[in-house]
Amino acid sequence: MTGELVKTEYKASGLVTADPVRLVASARFIVETLELPPGISPRDTQGFLEGEVEERSLFPLESTSWGYMENRRKGANASILLYSAFREQVNGESDPHYAQRHAVLPGFAALVGRAWRKTTWIFLQETECLTLLRFPARSEIPDRVRSLYGTNLEEDPAAAWILRDTLLKGVEVQEDECIEEGLVRCSKPSNDRKGGVIFPLERCRAPGEEWKRFGTGKISSEAALRAADVRDPHFLNKLRNRRRAARQLNTFLRLAAVLLIGLSFFQFRYIQLKKKTARLSDQVSAQRPVVSALQQQEALAKSAGRFADPPLEIFAWLTAVNDIRPENISFLSTYADRDGNLGFSGEAPSVADVNKFKEGLNQTNRFSQVEVKEINSAKRGVKFSIQVKMNTDVQPLEGGDA
């Protein structure tokens, strides 16, 4: 509930802690709207506004809690909403948990972040007061804030509607301005991932009707939240550093956890692969005698095949060469292998007869290569040696003709 210190009990641990965000009654604050002078940089805004608070506040600066909101929406009026309150009413004995909270904000902060097309008046019901705010068109912060204290507004709804009428009579609403129906209130705020705060809103349109969802307000960034927080700026800087260190530690712990999980997975896979490799090695060792026996049997089969199937094609190749040999040429020696390489030496009456024999070999399709290796003179003519390569894809014709 707005401005209320609601405590949440963790049953598992027995610990009790305050809500992370406290909304202080808007009626406790003096609220002013002012324009930043030209040339004030964002870095100097804090110091400039501190001087404004010291000049405008009813209390000494060291006894004042203050904050501000800046309109950052494009197209809206560039303005600052500055508010201050007596520190004891905000951070004193009324809130012993203020140092542990994520933020301490004025109650009207629940409506920040929303914008209307036209200038709009809206009533915010809080625990201690009812607040009337005016939002200029397209502006996400109000430019006027008025509050009236009330008693037990949650238990006595009629009192809130009476305060609404009283507040409305005290302001002048222009014809082009709108008044939002009914009353709006904020339920329990929550933190978002970017360091801001989200305010769930509800609205009651008329007395006796139920409260229904009315969207959300939002302070979207950590910087805007730090500016809006009414606690001491030096304390907030220390708190920011602690939160930053905590986030870095959490990030490190998450990365360490992911790394540990990854290492555990790879270790598990390594153990599995190691066991699988050991099983395969055992299987190979068990099959090695059988494989060796099969290899020996294959070698014996090849040896037996050489005796059972003699290379008869060699004789066919030699016959093919001999069929082309002229009668005046005689062979002295021959050799052949199973790859179709043949060589032979012989005698011929002349070199012309050797060349004629070579041409005869080339004219057939039985030889892919014919080469005269050597020709020497002899008593009866010439001695020669020729090497040929059989074309094993072509089979000799019956009768030995090529």
C-alpha cells in the first residue's frame, strides 16, 4: 500500500525484511516546478538543485530530504519537479529500514512515466492523504501537486471521495483540460532489471465500484531513480557502489556456475568416450587372432591361385607379337609381366626391316606403346631390342590375329 511499511516474512529462514521501495505520503513534501537555466549540464544539475533546495527549503539543508524528477520525454516541456521534506519525517524513526531499501520516494512518484495527450488532472489515493496532480500534455511528470491529509482512507472509502471534491474545488480547471475519472492508487511497487521501479496502478471510477487495473507507472532507469530518491545523495552514491559491486559479483558467480557446468559436462563426455574407447580396444584385441587367421588364409588362397590359374594371357600377348613378326626377323630372347609389359631382342637383315616390324606393331590396336630400345650392327645384319605395352582392354581374335 502507498506509503505503508509492509513487512514480508520469509518462513523458510525466519527473517523479516521491509519492502524494497517505500512511498512516503505526498502531503509531507513541498513541491515546486522550475526550469533549468541554459548551460546547466546533466553533471551539474545535482549541485545546482542542491543550492535551490538550500535557498527554498524551510529547514536547514542537513535536515532536509529532497529529490527531483526531470521530464525526459521528447516534445514535452523541459522542466524539473523539485520536492523536499523534513528529514525526520522521511528517514528518521518512522522508517528504521531506510538504509536497506532500494528506493524511498514521494507517493506521487507512482504516476511518473505515464503521459496523456491533453493536460490531465488525476487523483491519487495514498494511505495518509489524497493527492491531486496535473500532468501537462505529453509530459511524464506533473507540474502541480496538491495533497490533503485523511484518516483511514483505505477503511473509509467515503472519506477519500469527500477529499476529492474538496481538492477539485480548490483548483481552476481550464476548458481544454481533462479530469481523470475516479481515484487511482498504487499497489506494491517492484524493481525491474534495469535498476528502475514499476508501479502497478488501480482505479475506482465511482464510489462503491471495484478497483480495476489502470496500467503502470515507471521510473525506467537507475539514474532517474537515484535522482528521485529522497535519501542523502552521498549515501546514495555509496549505495550505488555497493549495488554495482553486488551485480558484478553476481555476474561473476553466474559465469563461474556456467563454466563449472560446462566443465562437468565435458568431463562426463570425456569419461564416456574413454570408456567407449576402452571397449573398442578390447574388442579389437579380441578380434585380432581371428583377423590374423583370415589374413593367413587369404595369403594361402592367393598363392594357391597362382598355381591353379597360370598367367595364360602372357602367352596370348607373345603370340600376338609373334604373328606380326616378318619371317626374316628372328627372336633371341623375350620377357613379359602380368601388367602387359613385353620386351624382346632379335636379329634382322637391316634397320629397315626393324622399322617395318615396328610399324606393323603400331598399326594394330593391341599395343598402347611400341619403342625400339637398341639397334646394333652384327655379322648377319643388325641386332635390336623392342619394348611394347599391351593394350589389355582388347582381347586377341581367335587364331591369334590382332
